[in-house]
Amino acid sequence: MGSFICSISERDWEVSRTKGVYGNKAGKIDDKGRYREFAPKTKYSIIRDLIGMKEGDKVFFHVLSESGPSRIHGIYVVRNLPFYHTQKIWNDPYELYPYRFLFKPHPSYDSLCEYGGNIEVVDFYELIEQRKIWSLVTLENEINIEARSIRKIEDGKDTEEIMRLLHRDFKCRRLNKKITFSPIPLSSQATPLRNFVKDIGNYENSIKALLMYKMSQNDPTIINILGSVSDFMNEVFIAQTTRKMMDILSIQNLDANSKRYIISEVKTYKCQSDSLWQVLHYMDLFKQKELVNIHSDIVDGCLIGQRFDDEVIDFTKRRNAQGVNGNILLIQYNPIKNGSDANFQRIA
Amino acid sequence: MTPTQDLYNSLCKDLYSLDIFDKSLNGLLSIIEKNDRHRTILIEKKFAVSSSGERTAGFFFVQCLNSFCNEEQLKEFRKNLEKVVKERAKGNYMEVDPILIAPGYSDIVINFVNQYNNFQRRKPILCRYGK
């Protein structure tokens, strides 16, 4: 199972939590006041962030308030696979928020949702400062980093820490009146989000979106190469200060005391020597994180691209043959079905 | 006694006896661990701090091979290096300078070390010829 934090405005949250539907926007207002759909790169980043979601995954909502401190609400669960639908739900003059998923209160913690259980976002940031949460470093949108509304977090200790705070503060922050939950059903007009993954081979976010989908579905074309994945995240900060991000981090539970982390870097076309340098550097940085047990955990690297420099292949094969400091996987992808899918093959 | 055993013994007696270390460049050095069987030496780099005497500034990990270095010996050296990095530097390879001394190296090893030094943001492996 996975775990997500989704950002939403206070205005839209009132509608969402009653109807059990969340939507991500498809465009923005330009400098001249006109509504413009996002360019493909941004569109695929939205799909990439959402498409790894599946029924039963946990969801928290980061509610952006203009009148007071922002809050995190939860805990909810996803009702079905994400989809695209343009039926008007929220009160916005331009935006339909068509990249959507349905949710409901978590059945084990429904009273938290029924009475609006929440924490202030500063308490969440304290968890990050205390290194109790590692899979996120901020919920803010930063300069030079793409705006993101949906972030996948670790479905283990990180999720439990947020749940702990929601329970800790429930008594003092709960509403007195029960919230009415009237979930809307999945419309027959809704299109599965998977159908919108196209242009594979042309956009990095497109191949990343496909990978996120395949991992969420335990698709054998990926699982046969990476192994059975227990959790996975995209765009994960490797280090807080440098703001460097791993494209995809997948986690396998080897046994009760041992995990295998695979740090993947995805390139649209060719993986060159700088890509290998990058993934090797990230592996070394990741091993120094407190969550990694350097004596029992394994940290592997992975490069995914359509082609590879000869030097990258040569060094990777020799390094893997020595079996020291974790392996590097080189995965070649070939777009198929008019760019809506891809074949994957491990070449080293 | 093989040539590199001689080197190993010389280093153990006096770290500055060979041209590997230089007092002015490397600061205060002291051997904190050695293994006569594998001919490995772990050296601590220190610098003077007025308030508390001396502080650690990292390590040198030296291995003196007594035979030509091929891929198998390189693999063992990297395994030993990894062990030191885990135990002494919490996995941070920038804390440990690796030095390999051997009478000679195969082309494959030289090529691999060059690639390793280019690709890994770590302290480079320094290969020295023991004469």
C-alpha cells in the first residue's frame, strides 16, 4: 500500500471532504488573464504524481488556508484508481480539476475524519526537523522546482508519525459537529488516468508516469527486473540542503531487519556518464541517511533510458561483477503502441 | 621478505619513511589499526585545535599487496575499504582516502580505477607501485 499528501485550498476542501473527491488542475491563468492548459511536460508531471495511487492507499490533505495556519487533515483511503473527468464539482470559474481520485474516511480511523481531525502544518515540519519523517522535506512550492499538489510519502514510519500527531491533537482540534460525508460514485464517463499516459520516449515525466503506474500494479514487466516492491515514491529529496531529488525510490523488505532501496534515475533518451555519476553519488548520500542500516540494508542504483553510453555499460558490468557497494541496474526501455506503453529490458 | 612487505613494515615503523605522506601536506598522522596478514593500515588524520588538543580530519586506508594486482585483489581491497567506511565514517566515502600499493597492476585494474575515480564522488583510489 502507498501513502500520499495532497494539497488543496480551504475553499475546495469543504467540497472535497463532503463528496470524497479530489482533483488536480489542468491549467493556469496566464499574465493576460486567460486560462491556458498546461504544456505536456507539466501535464505528465501531474499524471506522474497521481498515477501511482491505487485503491486502499492512505491519503492526507494539506489544506492551504488564507485566514490562518495551513493544516493537515486525515486519514482517508483511496476508493479506486485515479481517473480523468470534467464534470464540474468545485466552485472555480475556470478550472475543473479533472485529474481526480475518490476517497473515503479510513475505516479504522473514521472518527478522525468525521470530526475534522487535523494538525497544524508546523507540527508536521517539526517531524521533518527531528528526522522522524524522511520522505518529504517540504510541502511548499519552491523556486526552480516544479509545483506539485500530490506527493507520495513512505507508507511506514512517516505515515505513522502523521497519524500519531492527528491522534495526539484530536481532542483539542476536533470539530464539535459531525461532518456529513456524501460520497459521489465513480462516473461512467470517467476515463482511467492510464489512458492519458502518452508520448513515451519524448517526455521524461511520461516514462516516469508509466513506471509509477506499473509499480503500483505490480506489473511483471518491471517487477521481474526490480524485484517485488513494497513501497515506492517519486521525486524524493536525497538531501535537504542541496534540494537534489531522486526520480524514483523503490523499497523492498528483504526480511524483518533488512531492506533493499533502489534509487532510479530516468532519462528520456540516452544515459551518459553524468547520469551514472549522479546515481552513484545519490547512492552514497542515501547510505548516510539515518533510516539506512549500512550493515544490513542494500542500496542499489538504477538507470532507465532508451540508450546508454558504452562507458556506462562497461563500468557498470565490471562494478557489478565485483559485487561491492551495491549493484547498478541498467534498464533499457523502448516505446511501443504509439508511445502509450514501453518494453523494458535489463542490459546490465 | 617481499618488496611490499618491506614497504608495509616501513610504513608501520614510520609513516613518513616513504614518499606517500608528507608532514606539511597531510598534517598529523597516526596509525590506529593494522592487520599484518592482509597488510592493511588505517591511519587517522588529525589537526590541532587550541581548545581541545586534536581533532580527526579523516582517514587513510592503505593496503600493501605482495603480488601483482588483478581484479580479484582489487575486489578484496574495495571490500576492505567498504568495511572501514562503514565502521569509521558511517558510510561516508569522503572521509577515507584509499591507497593501494602493489608491484604492478593489470590493465583492467588500472582502467577500472580510472573509471571509478571519474564516476564516484569519493576520495579517489590512489594506486602506487611498490618497488
